[in-house]
Amino acid sequence: MSRSSVFCRLTRYAAVVAAAMALAACDKTDDAGSGTAQTAAPAMQEIKIEILDHACDPMELTIDAGKVRFIIHNKSNRAVEWEILKGIRIIDERENIPPGFTQKLTTTLDPDTYEMTCGLLSNPRGTLVVRATADNGANRKPTPIELVSAAGEYKVYISTELNALLKQSQALADAIKAGDLATAQALYAPALQRYEHIEPVLKQFSALDTAIAADESVFRERANDPAFSGFHRIERGLFADQSTDNLEPVAAQLLENISALQQEISTVKTSPDQMVGYAAALIREIEQSKLQGHKNLYARTDLWGIQANLDGSHRIFRLVRPMLSKAHPELYQQIEDQYKAANTILETYKTTDGFQPYEQLTEADREALKTTLAQLNDNLSSLPEALGLE
């Protein structure tokens, strides 16, 4: 056999092998493509909405969280817009849909309850319920960045409250210095509330906390103890003695201690787990002290203190609320409902300038608060685990 014949045969053989390899590669590609199709994300939801003259059809919708396409058909007699709202915030919208026309809106929605506008602003709004599913991030633990960001925002809140505490305490000190009893009495509870918003944070600094906010019950000689100072020493003078006499140096020392506290706080970091723990600690402060009416013995302003602790706790919860609503929507809703229940009770005791005296709190409302706060404390105490901090 000639060399040329051998070469030709080898060439043909190589071509056949190459073709077979190419075909095999195609088969693998097809198989891979088929596998991809089998594991692809579910098809996007498509929801049809008709805007009528006075309403939407349907007015109530329940869909799964994630990506969704709304097909909006304007059957009214004028150009309209269709919006998805959460409170006053527009989540997404499609504007200027002419009569008889259809437009599409593709968006991604988190689990929550929203409102839908239906044409004219005077028309009733529809309800859009977006439910969590196993595939759209439900039960997702927060990321470290989300948690650290929330703790950073809380650090700013602490600083803001301390600045307000110093400012309002300065006004209180000025009224005492001027001998203006009525003004000093009116300024006492609002100033102390600033402290009570962040009370567990400040209790880390035991000596300053005692000097600023300890009541007379913790001192050996009670009101006559030389170490008794701060807000509650001022309270005794203003409300028990009905006088500003001898309170000027106490007020001056209070301002110095608050300034020292600001310096101490500025050097301390607040971790996410500490922040979350403070939410429950503020509720326990109400349960163990203020709900008994033992904290402000003379001013009788414990309802102010209860509201301050509750607000401070809720401030923390609002920072982690977006994370919790995705990770544990049921726990999130329980906590929201319990804050609302406690605030509803307190609302009945509000006046134009604050709250009624503690004695006006009925036994029935005290027991209702006690029950609600116990449940709230239990739920808030579970937040570290729910948010992946344990």
C-alpha cells in the first residue's frame, strides 16, 4: 500500500472520530440543557387586573412572594394609573394607561400586605396579600451586614437620645435656678423619658446610672442618704417638698453626669446581639418596676416611664423588623400585635401634656398590660435565636 493511500485512510478515520466526538458533545449539551430545564425556577406569576370606573376587578388578591407580572387593562373612560402601596410609599406603579389599553408591570414583591389603587384617587383601594413560600426567601436568616447595619443605626439613636437628654435636663436646671416650680415640674417627666428610652444601655455604667437615675429605695438612708442625687432627688424636691430650694447644685451635678455618660457611650460599640437583648430588657423594666408604680413616688409619672420604655423597645424592633418579617413572619406579627395592644391601653390615659397620674390606671388595665408585656417579653427574648444570633 502506498504512503498516500495510508495517509488518506488515516485522514478519513480522523474525520470520523472528530464527527463522533462532536456528536457526543452535542448529545451532552442537549442533556445538560434538559437538566437545566428540569431545575429552572417556576414560571413567573401573571395576574390580570381590570380597572373599572369605580373599582378594580378583583379588589382582593393573594399571590406568592417573588417576581410577578401584572397585566393591567383599563376598562374605565379615562386615563388612569395603577399603584402598589405600602402605607404612603409607592412600591411600584404603571402610569397613564389610556382607556381601553393594556399595560404590563413586572415587579418583585416581599411577603406583606399591600394596597392597590384602582383608578381615581376617590375610588376604594384593593388589597394585595403577598404570602411567603419556601422558594422566595421565607425563613431566611439575616446577613451579618444587615445586622451590623441595624446596630449602627441604633448607635445613632442612642447618641440622639443622649443629646436630647442633655438639652432637656439643661432646661430643667434653668427652671430650678430661676425658682420656677411649675415649669420645673412640667419639664421633669419629659426629660427623664429620654433616659428611659435607652435605660438598659446606660445601666452598663453602674456608677453614673446610680447618680443619674436611682430612686431613694436603693440607698441605706433613703432620701436622707448623701449619695441620693439625680432625677429622683430633684423629683422629691419638686413634688414632695413643692420647692426648688437646694436643688440647683443637684441639677448642676446631673448635667455633669450626663455629659460624662455621653463620653463613655461614645467609646463603646453596640453589637447586634446586645441591641436585640435591650428590646426585651426594656419590657422587663416595665414589668419589674414601673408597672408597680414604685419608680416615681412623688411625681406619680410612671405612665410616662412605661411609655418611654415601650417606645425604646419598639425602636429596636423596628430596626430588625424587615429581617424578622422574612425569617419568621408569624413571630413578627405576634410582636407587632403585642406592641399595639400595650399602646392601645396607654392611649386611654394620655392628656394634652402627657399622662394622667399613675393612680388613674385601673386594676383591669394594669392586669391587661401585665399579661401583654409578659407575652411580649417572651417573644422578644426569642429574637436572638430567630435572627441567627445564637
